[in-house]
Amino acid sequence: MFDVGMPELIVIFIVALLVFGPKKLPELGRTLGKGLGELKRALQDVKESVEDELKDVKEVSSEVRGAVTDVRRQIEREVKTAEKTVESTVQEVREHVETASDDIATSLDDASKEIQDHARSGKET
């Protein structure tokens, strides 16, 4: 961004020497150095804080991903269990319907035979 080379630094030093004088220049340099040091430490603290927060976010994201996976697996197990229960119930109902159908067919056959027998016995008399 700032392309400051040796010639520019010399010009800045000469202007500072003329503006502040030789007595104030060392004090100004120390103050400027302390300020830059504090700024650097503050930026480092902010950087570390942001990195810590990002690490926390990654950990939480990983935990959430794991929880979602666990929930998905649990739902899959429950769906399979429900599917087996429904299939079993449908099979039981099918068997009951077939048994009832067979019983009804047998009853109808017996009734039909009785009616035919009764009709024959009525004709014979």
C-alpha cells in the first residue's frame, strides 16, 4: 500500500528534524515507538481473540454435525422399527382376513348344502 523506500525515509527524517528540532526528536521517536508497540500488541490481542472464537465456532460446528448425525441415525432406526411393526401388523390382518374369509366360505358352503338338502327333503315328501 505505502511504498516507502530509503529516500522517502530520509526526507521524512529531515522534515521531522526541522519541525521538532534535535532535542525533541529522540523523545518523539520513543513516543512513536511506544505507540506503535501498543498498537501492535492490541492488534495481536484482537487477532488471538478472533482465532479463539473461530476455534470455538469450529468445535461447536463439529459437535452440532455429530449431534445431527446421531439424530439422523436414531430417526432411521425408529423408521425401520416402525416399518417392521407396520409390516407385521399388515401380515396379521391379512391372516385374520384370510381365516375369516375361509370361515365365511365354509359357512356359506354348509348353509348352501343345508338349503339344498332341505329343498330335496321337501320335494321327496
